[in-house]
Amino acid sequence: MSTTSPPPRVVVIGAGFGGLRAARALRGAAVDVILIDRCNYHLFQPLLYQVATAGLGPDQISYPVRTILRRQRNVEFRMAQVTGVDLDRRAVLTAAGPVPYDSLIFAAGAETHFFGMEGVRRHAFGLKGIADAVGIRNHVLRCFEEAVLERDPALRRALLTFVIAGGGPTGVEMAGALSELIRLVLRKDYPRLDLADVRVLLLEAAPRILSGMPEDLGAAAVASLAAKRVEVACGTLVSGYDGASVTLKGREAIATRTLIWAAGVRAVELARALGVPPAAQGRIPVESTLQLRSHPEVFVIGDAAYLEADGRALPMMAPVAIQMGQVASGNVVRALRGESPLPFRYKDPGSLATIGRNSAVAFIGGYKFRGLPAWIAWLFVHLIQLIGFRNRLIVLINWAWDYFLYERAVRLITRE
Amino acid sequence: MSTTSPPPRVVVIGAGFGGLRAARALRGAAVDVILIDRCNYHLFQPLLYQVATAGLGPDQISYPVRTILRRQRNVEFRMAQVTGVDLDRRAVLTAAGPVPYDSLIFAAGAETHFFGMEGVRRHAFGLKGIADAVGIRNHVLRCFEEAVLERDPALRRALLTFVIAGGGPTGVEMAGALSELIRLVLRKDYPRLDLADVRVLLLEAAPRILSGMPEDLGAAAVASLAAKRVEVACGTLVSGYDGASVTLKGREAIATRTLIWAAGVRAVELARALGVPPAAQGRIPVESTLQLRSHPEVFVIGDAAYLEADGRALPMMAPVAIQMGQVASGNVVRALRGESPLPFRYKDPGSLATIGRNSAVAFIGGYKFRGLPAWIAWLFVHLIQLIGFRNRLIVLINWAWDYFLYERAVRLITRE
């Protein structure tokens, strides 16, 4: 390479699991990397529900991107909102001006999908970012404070009814954690409240929950949720919400002040800027090499990418994004060397969902686990994946504390 | 006492240092206590500046009031905004309805005082609550993110100029911690920024800082701040701020995006509801027994109370509030027994201010300390005063980590 011309520039959009892995995998490569995100931190989304249920503080599952990349000389981080992609001029458009690229890795992820229900979008809580999780925590605790002072029994029950829509791993984990927060912890803080007024409901439109797992694990999860007094209702489709009542298709409405929406995600709106007709859930179809057919210098990875394996779309999950980040960055380097790109092959590490104390379901390498072994596997897997030893240590202390003392540390209402 | 009539009711307004102590000191007394606060947590304000400078998370210096009072049977907590006090009917007015009392302990504390400067009120940051501290943290980090992308040198310098008004302990601690955050930590995250562009200024209207301490300790603090590259300017009065430029009386204005206002506090607005002409800083004059002369069933304590000792007003500090809470609750009980109330006598535990690593000044029992001994005393005093063993443990881990690795854990920009 000439000493006068700068190295090729790789722009990565998004510092989630996929984008961060792509940027880190380019360490040592003869490229300049610019990583852009609207947040200055990488968020460990799998534990977000624990922020929503007052078990962890937001800082314990987040890590500043600049610190992660501090020792990598060929990367520059920019905090900016990406507004578009100019494919012809090869530039990412941001609120702080255009950023030209030679190769682009698009890893902007997914957002909550409300299926066009405006009332749900306005009044329900998503669970994709820190603001969502802190919003849920504040709201749930506020409902209890208001319920203590509420004299009308119907209004009090509505304040103490919590509905979670969506029976995937996020909804299951949220429902289990919320019920434990109430039954194990808040019970002690509100001795004057009658816990018989409290309901936690998990609604799923499909005939069963955890449809990505074998059927008997889903049944085990239902039993475990029932033991934690979560009411699971499958075949139940939400048709609207006005902040006071969830309407259901063909069933009686539920009076509640709280609807947590874990029933759908879709690729971020920004994915449309790639000029490709989207597939299901707004995801962008890519070649097996993760490239856009029309623009081979553009790679799309993670939740924003649509790719099938064995005839099924790859799931919108962290392991897919991480593995895609690794392959996409490898293909960027191969292309610069004039080598042909390699196809992506997903190695499924299995799936896990925790329901609460001592209870989880896991499907790993064709083996099924449940109860305590699955729960211990879940703890271990999540703890080692957190970035930063301090975060791991403090999360471990919080988990141990909460486990043995039946507490939750972060029961703060921080916003009006 | 008859078994049919309920015990006398004591209402405490405010769950800060004074109100919380008063409520806890009434444990075991034959009274019903209702503690009212608009927040559901007790905040350890002396460490708030460490939240503002990304060293601690808000949850580490806060503790849910209900949990603190869980084992105290005669107390009920209500989260509500107090809107007034009806002295004649003996009722506290709240957004959730009136709360009648037999005795009232008013401990609603203080708020930031902007001396009528509307621009300062609108554009500067106070430092009284969690929202203030998180707001400062987000803003300072955002200034650095924007400075990286800013090409105009004058605008970049304005983004990297941080002005703290007020040379009391809060301003001194904030200035020292902010300078360390920048010089020790952010320096590593922003290798492309020229630190020569960064300025941290501490402005004080009086001729010297830390006027509550002996003069040589103030001088030691100035030297220590200078070593941390904080510019201290005494005799400097802020006359206005428009978000871009701080105007000073008789001096050149300073272009800055950040003004942190630690130059004044006053009793909360609500104190006017007590119908007594306020003394300096809006504080309510009380008898030596902490009672209102016109309404002996009303006690005012802490920052909201005006009481002199040795001809000087007692300072608006936690130790005063705590000791007053103890005496006021004792006097409530004495009055119920028909005994005459006791006068309040302040036992000064001394004062401490930390300037950063290994550096603090302390004036305790007439003895002066500085440097490492004062700093260790400061660490010890603050750690043991935190409520909750977990908070103590996690704060200790964070402090040790930051001390040895020159880090700050919570460098997150969490709001737009």
C-alpha cells in the first residue's frame, strides 16, 4: 500500500452485538474503521428485563463504546444519529454530516413492532433500550404507590394488573421477573395492600409460548410461570390499548394501567434506506456472504438482515448478530485482498430462557434442560458475556444478594 | 390511653436526612407516623456530585424509603406531592388529598436558589436531585462527543469549558471531580481531542472559597484544585447566562455550554405555607425547641428551619438536619406526655470537603486536616453513612476500581 493514500474506510452503523463484533474483528486489518451509534454505550439487551424489574441498574448492563475500543488504533467512534445512506456516493448520512465509506457494515438492529396499533404504540411499553426499561420500572413502582392511596377497588385492581404481550423469551423472562418482584419483594414494602388484587398476565397469540423451543420445554415454562402465579393465556390476540383497557380479539377486555409489549420487533426504519424491498419484519435480504446483491460493498448483519438457513429465517438474536459481525468483517478484508467472500453458516449455540429463581428452560445442542441446571447455565452464560469485569462483579453481587435476601436493589422512581 | 381512640398522628414532610431521622426516632412511641415525600427514595446528597461525574450510579446513593422503614410498625409512607399546609385545620394538603395531623414535623429541605436570574435558572444545572446529577453527567459527556465532531475551534473550546459557580463544599467537590473525570479518564476515551482546549473554572463571589472553614484550609483547597488544573476565581459574581456565555460583574464573559450552579440554596417554596415571615434564604424562624411560636404543634427542622447558635445561623447541612430530627421527635413525644420540650443544641461534628484523589480538607473538633489523612477520613465518614450494606459494598468497589485504574464506571449518556 502507498504511504500517501489513506487505508480503505469501513463504516459500521450500530454498536450492538453485531456492529461491535465487526468493529473489533477488524482490529489489525489495514483499514480505518468508523463506528457510529446514536448512544455512547453498548447495551447488553438480554438483561434489560432485569433493569425493568429493579434488579440491576442501567450502568451494570451498559459499557461505554469508547472504552471497549480504547486499545484498537484503527477505529474511531462517533456518536451520531444516522439519517440515511447514500448508496451511489457511498456515504452514511448523519445529523453531524456525511461519512464516506469504501465498505459499509449495516448493523442498526431492530425496534419494537406495534403492528400499526397506534394506541398500543402510544400507551404500551416496549423493551428495547434503557429508557424503555427505566420507564417500566418507574411505572410499575408508581402503580403500587398509587394503589396504596386508591380507595376505588376497581381502579386499584387496574393499577395492580400487569399485562405482558408476547410469549417469546423476552415476554417469559419479563413476566417471571415481574411476578417475583411483586410476590417476593414488593409484598414486604406494601403490607397494607392485598396481594389478591395483583395479577400478572402473559398473553401469546400463537397456541403456545416459546415457539422456538421444543414443545415440552414450553409446557415446562408454563408450569413454572403458573407456580409464580403468572396467568398464561395462549391463542390470545391483543387488538388495542387505550392506557386503561387492553382489548382482545374474541375475549373480554382487561382493565390495566400497564401493557408491556414483547410481541414483536422489526428491523429499524433506517433499513429502508438500503433501497432493497424488505422481507418479513422489515429485514433486508442479503446474499449468503451477507452482502447486498446490488451493492456488494454493503454488508447487512444482525436483526436488520434477512437470511434463511435450512429454509427458515435466522432468528433475531444476539448469537446470529455476533457470528454475522465476525463473517462480515472477514469478508470486508477478503474483498480488499481481492479474495472472494465466504458464505455465512450459523452455528446455533442453543437457546435459554429464565423464569425466575431456580427455574429456566434451555435447549442446547439438541439437549433439553430445565429447572435448576438450566437456571445455573443461564446465570453462567449471561455473566461471562457481560463486558467489563466490574460489571460482572457487581451484577454477581446483586444477583447473590437478591437470591438470598429476596430483594431488588433499584426500586427507585426516578422520573415524574 | 383508651383502646378505642387511635394514637396521636405525627405527619413528617420530607424523607431527607432530617425527616427520616425524625420518623425513625419515633419508633416505639405511642403515635402513628405518616411520612410523606414526592420521591420513593432517600437520597444521600453528599455523594450526588459523584453521580454527576460518572463515578457512581443513582441507585448506589439512594435507598427506597419503604425498605428503610419496613420493620417499623407505627409508620406509613406515602409518596405524594405536598401542595400546602392548613395550619388551622391541622392538615397537610397533598395531590392525593388532605392528611390530618396532631403534630407536624416539616422537613421539606431546600432547593437551588438562582437569585432571580431567569437565564441561569433556565440554562444552568442545579445539583439537588438525581435528575440534576444525571442531567449534568449526560450533558458533560455529550459536550465531549460534540467537541470531537466540531470543526470550529471557538465552538469546540466553548463545548470544553465547564464553569462551576459557588465555592462552598459542593462547588469545590464538583470542580475537583469534574477535572479528574476529564484529565484522568476522558483523556483516554478522546485521544483526538486536545486537552489544552479544556477548562474547568470555579467561580466564587466572596474573597475566598470554603468560607465555613479556616482560611488556611481554604488556601490548601485552592492549591489542590490548581494542581488538578481547576482555575479558581474568587471575587467573581455571575450576573447572567444564556446557554452560550456566562456574564460576570466587572469581568469578561466566558463562552461555555456548561454552567453548574452550586452558588446558592434556599428553603423550598412550600415553607411559605407555614405562614411565618421567612428569614434569610427563605428559612422559617423557629423557637429553640424547633417549634413554630404561633403553632407549637408544628416543628420545622433541617434546611427549612432558621435557628441561630452563638449569633450565627446554623448551616444548611446534613448533620444539623439529623440532630434536629432527633430533637423534634423527642419533643413531640414529650408534648404528648405533658412534658415541656427541650431546646436544640447543635453538636458540630466538623466539616469535610474532598478535592479528588488523595486530597481533602477537614476541620473536626478544632483540628485541621488536609491531604491524604483528610481524604481517608472523608472516605470513611461517607461510606459508613450510606444506608444499606449492599450500597456500601458496591460504592467501595467502584471507588477502589476508579482509584487504581483511573476509571469512572457510569460514563453513559442516557437521555436525548
